[in-house]
Amino acid sequence: ADQPKRNGWAYLVAGQLGWPTRIDGIHGTGFINPGESGQDYASRIAKLTKDARPDVVVLEGGQNDHASPSGELTDAVTREVGQVKAAFPGVLVVVCGPAAPWPLGKYMPRLDDAIRKGAAEAGASYISPVTQKWITAENTDEYGYKDGSHLSTAGHAYFAERFLVDFRAIIHPAS
């Protein structure tokens, strides 16, 4: 997004929900990949547990774990969801898989499958941009950033819109 802390999808979702939030996204990180910051999700969850008392935790990502074997990614997601649940008994954990523009997007199904499996094993709700085809070869020009790896500002707005539909269905299931 052109201004990530204003136009990034997580900030847009927080604004729409009107809930107090803490957003802890760090470029290049993943469930396994610590990126240049050296902070994978597990280390950031450990820091979060020191001063937060959330009702809901959303873990989104996986794109930066593209080099990780599927089984290791599944295990990491399972562990990290378990870590959140142990730190915050009764918390609702929602895992959202990756979304990337084309041509990178064509590699997301493998990651999505591994992340979905880990979320299921840990008893977390799962939102799949891949199976719902949020970002496709047909709409990548509209929603993809010029680097071919990330969402544009319009892509973040679209992702937020789609995420909110699924998220609201999770937190307010139809009777």
C-alpha cells in the first residue's frame, strides 16, 4: 500500500470494525521465515503475551514462507496457534492465508494447503484467499503492486473488504 499504516489491509479492517487493535506486521516475515528483522511469528507472539489481553488474534501470511517445506509450515502454524491459545485462554484465533499477484500467485495454493492444515490441527478458523480466488491472473493488474509480489493500495482495500466478509461470518455465524 502507498501508506501501509493507513492503507494496509489490517489497518483498513481495524478502522471498519472500530475495535481497539494492535497490528504487528513486519515486512518479509512469516510463520517460519524471520525475514531481515529476525522475528518470525512465534517470537512476536511471545512479545505480545507480555502486555496484551486480546479477544481475537488474526494470524495472516505465509507468502514469505515459500521456501519452507509444506510439513514444516503446517507444524509452525499449529505450534503458533497453540502458542496464542495457551497465552490467552478462550481467545478466538483466525488464520488467513496468503494472497499474491500473478505470477507469484500461482505458487500460493501449496502454501495455502499447508497453512489450512495447520490451522485445522490447532482448532483455528481459516480464511483462504486462494480457494476463494481473491487475487487471480485476471484481476492482478488491478490489485497487484508493480513489483509483482505484493498487493497495491487498491489490492489492500479489496483484501480488507473480502476479509471482513469472512471474518464477520466467523465471529457472527448464521444461526
